[in-house]
Amino acid sequence: MVEVNRGTTPANTPLEARRPCDRGRGVGIDWRFTVGDQVKIRLVNEMDSDHPMHHPFHIHGAGRFLVLARDGAVEPNLVWTDTVLVATGEVIDLLLDVTHPGTWMAHCHIAEHHESGMVLSFEVAPAPGA
Ligand SMILES: [Cu+2]
């Protein structure tokens, strides 16, 4: 069988997600939110990664999000969703509306990528006084 793409492993398909206000690369992913938060998240799918391709990014039940912009261009059709396709080389800005407490997962929806490490878990605390 001809190999079209290199095999994916946690070493060559890292999921690096950070808030726009975070600085630097490769910082640990430690999302901690509270119900009621509205969080901006930037997804960067680097063209020069070891495994450049589109990634359907999904956030489990913590809430819903809007795609605010793609490559800096404001998204004209704001629709609540839980998954967005991040094209190769694309930068997407999301606004996550956090509505449900618990431990949740965010990941690429391609099973091979998820299993090779494009996944994180994060915590959502209940709303104060709840
Ligand atoms: Cu993927």
C-alpha cells in the first residue's frame, strides 16, 4: 500500500490551542472556565506543520460557539455550532458560550487525529452561587 501521508503520532500532530491573549508557542493547554463565561479562542492550523490538512474541530457539551472570523475576515453568517472545519493554513476565531459545568473534551473529529493526540480535556466550574 502506498503511503500518501506520514503516520500521525502525538509527536507530529500536536493540538496547540491558546487564547489570543496568551503569548508564546507550545504552552500547555489548561482551559478552566466558569459557567457564564464567554471565551474567545483562536484556532491556528499551520500550513508548515508535519501533517497539513483540514481538521474538523469539535467542542463537547460545555456550550456552543460562534465562528467570529476566518483569517481575520469577519464571518458574515453567525450560527451557533459545536464543530468547525479549520482549513489548512487557516486561522479561526471562536466565541465559546460556556453553559454547562463538568469535565469536557475538545478534539479533531478525525478519529486518527484524535487518537494520535489532537485532543484535550478542560474544566468548567459551576456558576458562582449555583
Ligand atoms: Cu484532524
